[in-house]
Amino acid sequence: MKLEKFRKAVLATGFQGFIRLLSDFKRLDKNRNNTLEFSEFADCLFNSHIQEQFSDSDLQFLFRSFDLNNDGHINFAELMTATAGELTQFRSDRIELAWRRINATQAATVPLTDVFRHFNASRHPAVKQGETNEDTIVRDFQGTFNAHHEIYNSFSDTQGVSKGEFLNFYRMFSATVPIDAAFN
């Protein structure tokens, strides 16, 4: 019940809510060990305006629920798995296929420009329905992916996108798409 309430609170903010959560996570990780202690977790939810929906005991429960390996810390993968949920096999296969197309040489990373070059907005539901055009969707994707890339890499000059980063982006995105057919 509390986990579902948390998921709904994050999902109500849309994909940008995930980006904000990632940004707050990185910013509040004061000791830079890519994990949050309980106090950092509570601050993260406070900054995202999610904490106000939960009591202190609820926050303790959420923290323990997200701490999948019971080490007293939450890493971002644990938080995303608990928040975004598991990918369906269909979505996992689609993301894997997209990664293989972008990374035909099986390098450790691919240039950000390659991710952008391979993005195809023509099948986006809003484009298909005539609500917007491909250029707008491409600009939105590039802005959102670039923001994710900067935050994911702690604002370093990292130019390459790893498979882990790519999967993380699409795991968050997947949580905001209600049906598999729209995820294609």
C-alpha cells in the first residue's frame, strides 16, 4: 500500500519527476558514495515534494523496502527498481534491441550523438495522432536524455553513454508509459 502510494506520487509528476528524483539523489549524496542514508533519502523526498504525503514511520518503511540488500543505504538502482518496477519482457527486449542497434561495435560506451541519431520519433503516439511533429518529439527526447546523461554522470564531462545509463533512462521512461504497445 505505501509502496504503491509512493509509486503513484512519483508517476504523477511524469518522466520529469524521475529526472528530478535522480538529480536530487545525486545532489544529496553528500559523501559521494552513490548511495543515500536515511536522512539523505528523506531530504530527497522533501525536495521532490513527496515527503509531505508520508509520515515518518512511512518514510522508514519505504527506506527499508527500497534497501534491497539490507545494507542501510539505498543506491539509485534500488530506488529505481522499487519506483519504476520491473520491465516487461517485451520492453526489456525492445530496449536491448535498441542498444544493440546503437552499439553495433559492442563498445563499452557510445557517443551521445549516436543515441540521438538513432532515435526515431515517427512512431511516437502523439506524432501518429497528429498532435505534434517529429521535430518537437526529437527536441524533447534530446533535452530529457541530455539532462539524464548529465545527472547520471554527476555533471562530469563524460561523453559516452553506457548500457547501464541507457537502461536506466528507459526503465524510468517505461514507468510513465501505461501499455506495451505505446512503448514501441
